[in-house]
Amino acid sequence: MEPKKILLTSDLSEESLRAFLPMATFAASQAAHITLLHVIEDVPVVAHGAPLAPPMHAPSIPAQLEDAEERIAEQAAHMPDGLTVATEVIAAPNVAEAVADYADEHGFDLIALSSHGRSGFRRLILGSVAEAILRHAHVPVLVFPRSKK
């Protein structure tokens, strides 16, 4: 496999940085381009008592997009010099589907991400975005596990 376009996802946490250096090294060895992607979950809701009204989006979405664009630019600064890195922030109702669809629509060869490694009750309640991306993606997905403590 010789990927030329790598989609590296970030939830803007410190844990997401875990994949940055290994992916930067890999991208440099392949002369590949990296796009850092952050997806803001935007689940539209129908107003109570108005079933025919169009779905409403959270009024905070524009501010969240602006904040996320600044934060992902800061994360991009962690990448080594000389590497082509783009950033993108989008809003979508389902994060995993949005990542897979973005990879398809923009012709990425590989998706890479860090897993938080939640288990038990926390995984049951919060789910696993990494696992859902694996189910929805049509390209290889490289998951960096939680580090040993």
C-alpha cells in the first residue's frame, strides 16, 4: 500500500496527538499529503409541538466551528516542517459516517486515528467512534490504541 492522501482525524484532545508523529513519519516516507479532520456533532432536532417544522441546529454550531478551526490549526503545528498538512472542520449528525463519507468524497487512501480505549460502562454509554469508523469506511483504517499507563 502506498497511500498518497491520508486523512488523520482529531477530536482535539491530547490523546488524538498520539497518532501525529507516526503518521507524519509515514506520510513523509510515502510523499503523501495529510489532512487533519475534526467533526463537530450537529444533530438537528424538531421543535416540540411542531412536527412539520424544519429541523433546527444548535445555535452554538458556528462558534464551535470557529473554535475548532483555531484548535486544529494549533494541532497542525505539532506536525514536522516540510510536510504538506491541510486542516478541515465540518459539522455532521454522525461523526463516524462523516469521516467515512469525507474520505470517500475527497479520494483519501487511508484514515488514521487515535482510540481513547474506553471500556465497560463508559464504552457502552459513549460508544466507540473508532469502531464505527471501521464499520463505515471504504478505505483502510489505522487505529492507534491507548498507550499503556
